[in-house]
Amino acid sequence: MAITCDVAILGGGTGGYVAAIRAAQLGKDVVIIEQDKLGGTCLHRGCIPSKALLRSAEVFAEMKESESFGIEVDGVTLSFEKVQKRKENIVEKLHQGVQYLMRKNKIRVIHGVGRVIGPSIFSPRSGAVAVELADGDMETVVPTHLIIATGSRPRHLPGLEPDGKYVMTSDHALLMEELPSSIIIVGGGVIGVEWASMLNDFGVEVTIVESSSQLLPAEDEEIGKEMHKLLSGRGIKIMTGAELLIDTYEIRDNHIELGVRHGGKEHLLSSDKLLISVGRVGNAENIGLENTDVRIDKGLIVTNEFMQTTEPHIYAIGDVVGGLQLAHAASHEGIKAVHHLAGEKELSYRKEWIPRCIYTRPEAASVGLTEKLALEHGHEIKVGKFPFQANGKALVYGMHEGFVKVIADKTTNDLLGVHMIGPHVTELIGEAALAQVLDATPWEVGSSVHAHPTLSEIIGEAMLAVDGKSSGI
């Protein structure tokens, strides 16, 4: 017999389970269909495990630099096996927490491979889900509303298909049992620079190959330049504006060889491993959408502002719809979809309000428009900047590189974008994100009292610097 419910969610990642919880809180009968573990990419193959490794790498780097704090330590060594074990323990603890939340909110979880089906004996319209269970049996879930939250997977490069041994994606890299002595990272976006920072701190020789003219091409140009400078200063070799010569790729003596055209010359690179980090692909295929009238464009599901597809009772959220492929963006989209299907009032939220975080050493974070985009959108802008080297708490921490940059409209004084690179900026970006939601001006943010000495003072100073009123303290 078919399982009926108010809301079925295909995919139990961050966006899916957050949407499920909100639907249950609104009194809906909810079913999640998940083929793997609850938590999805973020919990098991992305945000959490990678940040656990990054934290271990950061601590290791700090230990090696402890003498600058007056602390002399001999014989600091790295146990990568223990690093991986710590990561696994964190992931499992959070996984148990998600499972508890499903029980607490009386959300039924069906583990199996789900495919959307068209009109059938179960339902006169498409949107039911046929689920193949692990034992081969079948279940059919018939919801009033369906939310597709199938996420994404790492993008591959033709000719450099991952084998998990020599050529890896981030999924493979998270499972490494031992560190290589050297690695080439293809792609200098967020994932690429995070892995570069981490592996460099672990003592791996790292080379980044990026086709764009700057690292972090989606971020403000000044952030990309500063990241380039700081990572290069740590010994990471960076080749921007580079072209891969994929036909030169070969394995020789257990090493990878790959040609790159850079600076008008051809270079032959050699390393133990190659990490492909060139973005992610939405999981919109093989889930039965051909049985529906749901529109797909360039491999992504098309939705309106309420996350509805071209079949109004079917919604889609997260990486499978493109946009900002971030866990917190997916969660917000899931809540938005649930509020809409339940008839709840929903705050109109712009993608420019969603913060973007990069967990390198030092960190980078941003919200809103880059300077280039602000100009392209027709704004006459004014810019304020303030360096961390003038912030007392940053000096106390021993991490004084970087700056905060604020972009505002010269005529309206609207806050257009905030861009940061420096210590703990992934925590500081929240104030800037809130300022945008509240439509605060730079002067209003800068005039609020920031405790001293704190890193957050730099936000106030950068905001005041927009109008030349920073105290410079």
C-alpha cells in the first residue's frame, strides 16, 4: 500500500532535513527519502569534515609558530590517522543529532533510491516517488507536495576522470589515509583554496592551477589578490590564467605528470596526487523528472522565487537549482518552500543577503555585491577599507594580515557589499549580513559601539571609512 503524506522530501541533506523539520513544526505529515546517510554532502563529504581537517591543520601550524608567542615546543608531530579519526567523530556526533531531530519531530525516514513518477494508479498527477529499498523491495510515497533536494556532486574534467588514487575529487581527498608529499589542485575557487591552505599547513607541497585571472574568481578582485599574496607567502605555487594540457597527462613512476600553459610558456608539472576542484553539478538526472513537466535548464531545475518548479506542487531547493551552492542557502530555500506550500507569510529574501565563507588560513568572507558587480549594476560607489594590522585584537592573536572592504552607493548610501579577509572573518560576516537585511547604512553600522579590544571593531572602522570618518584606532 502506498504511503501518503503532506510533504515528501527527496534528499536528506541540509536543505532537505531543515525543510522537513519546519514542515513538521507547521503540523505537516512529512516523509524524507534518502539513499545514503541523513546530512548529505555538507555533513558527510563537504562542510563539516573539511572544516574539521582545516581546524587540525590550523592548530598544527599554530603549534609550529608558537615560539612567536613566547612558547617553546620541541618535537611537534602530526598523526594524520588521529586527525581523520577526530573528523569522523565530529561527523558521527552530528549525524546522530540529525537522526534525533527526525525522531523528535516525528518525521518518517525511508532509506532507498527514489524516482519521481508520473500519473499512475497511486495519484492522478506526477509527484509521487517510487523508492527502491536496500533489500530490493519497493515503496511508493504519495505526497500532496514534493520537495526535491537531491544536491550536487563534484564536476569532472574530460580526460582527467577521477580514479580515487591519483586523480581525486574532494570526496576522495576526505578519505585519504595518508598525506601525499605533493599535490596539484586544479581550480582556485573556494574548495580549491581551502584544500590548498589545509594541505600546505600539513606540510604538503601544493600547486594551484586556475584558468581565471585570479584566485576566487567569484569574489571581489581585491580579496582574490590578497589571498594569492598570502598563500604564495606560505610557499604555495599559484598559476592563474593557466590552461591545462590534458593530453600530456600520464602516470610515471607512481607520479602524475601534467602539462600547463602559463605566462606564454608550457610547464610540465609533477606530483603524487591531482585534486580536481572545478565546481559541482546538480543531481537533476536519474531521479525521474522526465516523468513530469518540471523544467530543467543547463542541468539545473528551474524554480520561481518561492522555489516552485513548473509543476506548482513540486518544489526544488539547494544545489540542484544552482545559485549559491551553500548549505545555509539550501536551508533557507527549504524553509521558504515549506512556508509557501503551507500558506505562511515569507520574508522576501535576496541572494545578495546570503553570506559566503572561505575557511582558509586566514579566512575570507563576503556578503552582497563585489565592486565590479556594483559598477556593472549601474551604481556610483564609494569604498571604505580598514586593515587588520591596525586592529589591536588581531595583533594579540598574531594574525594581522588582511582587511575589511565596504562598498556603498554614493547617492543613496545603501550598503552594497562587504568583503573580508583575515582572522575569524567567517564569524564577523554575520554583522554585515544583518546590516543588509535591516537596510542599515555604513554610518549606522559604524556608529554602533563595538567593544574594545575585539576583532569586530574593524567592521565599524571600515564602515566609517566609507565616508572618511574612521578614527584609525
